[in-house]
Amino acid sequence: MSITKESAFLYVYSKQLTKVNKKIHEASKEMHEYTDKYHKASEPEKKHKFQKKHHKINEEIKDLLKDHNALLSRLKHHLVNFHDALGKQLKH
């Protein structure tokens, strides 16, 4: 592919990666809040409620990390292609 197409792929995937990183950060903050609420709660029902919410957010973070890793592998692939296309263009 041409260098412009590869640079476009890099741009798009980096934007997607930024969005996923932001979601991971927000979910991590939310999970931390539920952990604090769990430790502050005195009633077993409330503790269980916060534990369930913490678990749900933890599963969400695992899914986001899978997306994150997939995006990283795509970025690495297109980075190699970009590097090759740049080398070809500089030779001519």
C-alpha cells in the first residue's frame, strides 16, 4: 500500500486506541470508587451490591483490554507497512 494509506490507518487506529484507553481509565476509576464504597459499607446487603458492581466493571475492563490489545496488534502491523512504504519511497 502507499505511504498515505498506511499513515491514514495509523491515524485512525491511534484515535480508536485513545478512545479505548479513555474508557479503560474511566472504568478503572469507577471500579476504585466501588471498592471504597464496599469497604465503607457496614450492611452485608450494601457490601454485596458494591461487590457485584465491582465485578461487572472488572469484566468490562477485561473486554476493553481485549479491544486494546487487538488495536495494538493492528497498529504494529500498519507501522511495519508504513516503514516499508517509506523506505520504498525514499529509494526512488
